[in-house]
Amino acid sequence: MSEGPVRLEAGDAPIDDIIDHLHAGTRVIIERDLLGSVHEVTLRFDGDIYYCDTPTTLHRHGTVEEMRECLANERYGSE
């Protein structure tokens, strides 16, 4: 596990790189401009479930495919 989270701006890193960080036990913090202010989304993986912790909701994904779809749909990562 790394010493701290990886911080990225939305869309700057490939989805595969984000998934690799999560599988290595590293939390990924995505900074995203939303309605004129910057919000942080924390991504993590506990070995079974992928989590997307947004300012308003905690999303859970049961498979890597679901997580990839979320990262693409929300534009947290690039294709």
C-alpha cells in the first residue's frame, strides 16, 4: 500500500491507471470542477467492492467492469 492517496484531475489519467492504483491498495482522489467549484471524489477498493465517495453519495460497484463504466461515464478517467 502506498503512503498516501494519489491526486488527479478528472480525465487526466487513463482508466487502466486508476484501476491499477486501486488494486495496489491506493486511494485515488479525483478533483472535479462542478458548478464553478472544485469537488473531490475519493475512489477506493477493499478487495471486494469498489467505492466512489462523492460529496453527496457513496457509490458501490461489485465488479471491475462496473467501476470502469463509472469512471468512463463520470469522466473521472480517460479511455
